[in-house]
Amino acid sequence: MLLCVTASHKTASFDLLERLSRTPDDVAPTLVGMTPCVQGAVVLATCNRFEAYVEMDEPVTAAGAIGVEAVLEAVEAATGVPADELDGAYTVHSGRRVAEHLFSVASGLESVVSGEGEIAGQVRRALKSARKEGTTSPELERLFQRASQAQRKVKNVTALGRAGRSLVRLALELADSRIADWSAERVLLVGTGAYAAVTLATLRERGAVDISVYSPSGRAEIFAAKHGIRPVAEADYARTAARSSLLITCTTATEPVLGPQHLQAPAGLAAAAAAGCPVSHGSQLVVDLGMPRNVDPAVATLEGVALLDLETIRLHAPLEELQATDAARTVVREAADTFHVVGARQSVTPSVIALRSHIFSLLDSEIARARARGDEDGKIEQALRHLAGVLLHEPTTRAHELAAAGRADDFAAALETLYGLSPEQPAVSAIDPLDDAASA
């Protein structure tokens, strides 16, 4: 069975989500190694949610309760957040609800800003990370692959993508009230990942031209050369930060990369401001898009420095304006229904194959016997094949009906009782459709 334990901006505090996001890569391996009941695990950690998707061994008694307990223990072991601190901060989805929830998440329907596009890539990367760690499973593979397909369909057939805005766009819209002329701003971008590229594009849309980039991991020159902006060396970081009027951080660093010490005016800064520098100490806006937070909250205590972080952005998100359309929700529900229908048929497929193989084996023996007895015109063979088809039709249809009702095991048990057949499970598919979803 599939299980999802989720803590999000709807159920948990920003501080708790930040703590959960510090070491998310350790949760899935810890979870899979904790009990043989857990057949696979994928962890999705973003700036506004922390979710563990688990495939449990269905025959286990109380598999759902065991799965939730295992997730909480793994989270505590990997992140240091005690299980009792999570009480009331998470919700659980199981069975059919898991697919609809993940498809909604991947489509941006559960984001702070409904319809934001960054989450789709984060969902894909969560599965790739699980593959790398060896913690995924056949059903989780299918679940996440179908999530990417559902997201693309929502994007292509609904207006959600056009109506939705990313956190970056929303943050800069909130900054509009403090910025009269974007072209006059001296901008420092801290970070060179996917969010940094989105931020840079959004800054340019608004008219910003004076943009520098600093990378705590040393990738500033490569990023700057690719995007036509100025790189900032480590030695110049503090001076550039203090001279910038708008600073936007979006790194994956687990500790703050910008603090009060970076924003204190160095010697000579006042003279530079007087000489025409568009920035002066006392007119700085810092936007922190990092999770965990990239900026030491103490910068907000500096005179003239305003801090806009994810918690503030979340509180100001115009959710009423950006509510998901009925069409998007319909697409997600239909995709989830299809996921379960296909899954149900797949669950009973080994049993159907076993039955058909058994019947056709008997058929081949009877056809061979008929030929030996002189069935030269093939009429007996034709009649036997027709009879086999008629006999198989009803049990095959019934098998799919039972599977759709969650009773595939009843059909398998009947085969074993009547014919002594034990169907074999098919091998895991190596197809990777996520590579085709990179542009979603």
C-alpha cells in the first residue's frame, strides 16, 4: 500500500519546516533500513513542505500505522526533530488519496502560490534522489512518473500555469512598494541554482540591469558568464553586500550565508554614496528565498534594513486571487483515477497471465491430440481455440473487477485453490520517462 506523511505550510510552522529541511536526504535510507515492511521511500522536501512517500508491504497487519510510526522515527533519527514535536503538524494520506495528493502537489495546487512552477522540478528531483540512494520501489516509480505527466497536462490544458505566480515573482511584487525604479537598483544575487536563474529572469523582466552574483560554493563566475552579469569573489562579498540596495538569497546552504557582519558599511562607503552610488546604508531590502533560511534574522535589526523571508511571503500570498481552477482539480482527479485503474489491473495481471498460460497449455495439448487423430482441415483446432477464448473471457473480466475493488488477492487465492497456480510478479521496468519531463 502507498502512504504519505506530509507537513506543509498549511499544517506546520515555518521554523519546523526549516528544521526538517536541513538533512532530508538521510530520511529515505533510514526509513527503508528501519523495517522490512517498508518496500520503498521517496522524500520530497521544499521550502514549504516536507513529505515522505512510502510503499508498505500490504499483507502486514496495521501497515498504515506501522508506516507512520516508521516515518516519524526516521525523521527523528535523520533530522533530530523529536516525533512528539510533529504532533498536529502533519497529515497522513493512504491508498487512493496518495496519488491525488502528489498530483496536486506536483501541479502547484498545494503551494503557497497556487500554480507556481518550481515544484514540478522538485518532485522529479525527489524521485531521482531516491533512485540514487536505492530507496525507490516499482509502485513509487509509477506514482512519481504519473505525477509528472499529470503536472504537464494541468499546465497544458488549464489556465493554472498562466494564473499562478512563483514565489520569486510574488517576493518581487511585494518589494515593488519599496522600489521606485528597478533600473536604479544595485542587486546582489546570492546563489547559482535553479531558483537563482528564475530570480534573475524575473529581475530583468522588472527592469533591473545592475546585477551581481555571489556563490558560497564557488560557481559565481560560471553562472555570471552564462547570464551576462558580474561575478563577486569571496574577498569582495561583504563589501558588495553592503553596497547593494537589493539582496536576494536562494542557496541550498544549511547555514545562513548573509548576516549583519556583511551589511555593515565598510570604510569609504559613505563617500561612494555621496559620489552618486544609488545605494546608501539605510536603504537595503533583503529577500531570503532559502530553505533552510539563508539570512540571519538579526539583519532585520539593522537600521534601514528590511528583511522579506519565506514566512513573510507566505503570510502575504494573495491566495484568493490565485485559487486553482476547477479544471485543474478535475484533471488531477481524473489522473489519480486512471493511476488506480491501471494499478489495479497491473496488480491482477500476473494472476491473469498464470490462468491464461495454464489454459493455453491445456489447449496446445488437446490440439496436438486432435491433429494426431486426423484433424487435417483444422476445424477441431478452431473450435477448441474459440472455446478457450469464451472460457477465459468471464474470469478475466471478473479479475479486473475484483482488482478495481481492491480484491486482486481474492482472485489469486482462487487460482491457487482451484488450479494450484502461484503467479510470478513481473520484473521492474527500467523505463525512465522523467528524462522527457525536464522541460515541464
